[in-house]
Amino acid sequence: MDTALILIDIQNDYFENGKMELSQPEEASLNVKKILEEFRKEKLPIIHIQHESLRSDASFFVPKTEGVEIHENVKPIDGEKIIIKHFPNSFIETELLKTLKDKGINKLVICGMMTHMCVDATTRAAKDFGFDCTVIADACATKDLEIHGEHVKANEVQKSFLAALDYFYSDVLTTEKFLKI
């Protein structure tokens, strides 16, 4: 029981008709669901991270809205920890590190949204705290970005961030490969 599943920001605002729709969030969430079901079956620790924005001008993840709720495909059940965060890095000003240390966790399986922001920030921080991390590539989602007037498609953002994480910060696997281990 030294491994925990961390599900980051799989919330309604990232899905169709949400305030910050991502590329293929439904597909990613269905892969998350497969991994979640395996962790539940094995009775391994599961932690849901839920982002709530504290900014007065926030356009998504506004507290007490449907958009901030965890998506139905991965809804927590009794006994699964939910940690509320307000920053991309899930460790900042939360009890995540204490919770993991108290449970004797040293390995993390990470899924979630957005790959280029909260998944990246949390994975890098987790490695810096000494955790061995596995990120499930097809159980994460991102969106198109822009830099200096140049459009970057979501699939390129996804590949770039996962490739960078795979170098040092984590092992990056597919859902299928992870479930065969």
C-alpha cells in the first residue's frame, strides 16, 4: 500500500459546455475511470484533487457552481479523500504532502487535467518531494495554447509536456500498459 492514485481537477468546467473546455476530456476521463476502478478493487489509496478558484474575476472553477464539481465519470465514493486546492501545484497550501506521508506513500500514479498546468506542476513537485511518479498519458487532457501569436494544437502540447515529464520527473505510460503491470 505504498502507492496512491492522484486524480487532479477532473471537473465539469473542463468538459463539453464547461467554462474551460479541453481537448478530449471525455476520453481521458474514461481512461481515468479504468484506473480508478482498479485502485478501488485493490483497495489502494485514492486522492481526488479539486480546484476552486479564489480570484474574484475567475471565469471557471468558481465555488458553488456545477463547473467546479468533480465529473460524474470519476466521482469520489465514501472513504476517498478530496483535497481542495487553489493553485496549479496540488501541494501548495493543502494537506496533500502530510496525507501521503501519514499513509506511508512513496509512489504516485497521476491522472488529470490540464496536462500542461496542474498535472505538470504537481508531478514536478511530487518528484522534488521524493515520490516516484507515473503519469498516465491518455488519462490526462489539455487544450490548444498560443505563444507569440503562434497556435499550438492540444495534441502537440500534450506530447511536449508528457515527453518533458518522462525524462526525469515520471514514467509516462498509457492506461493499457499501466493496467498490464
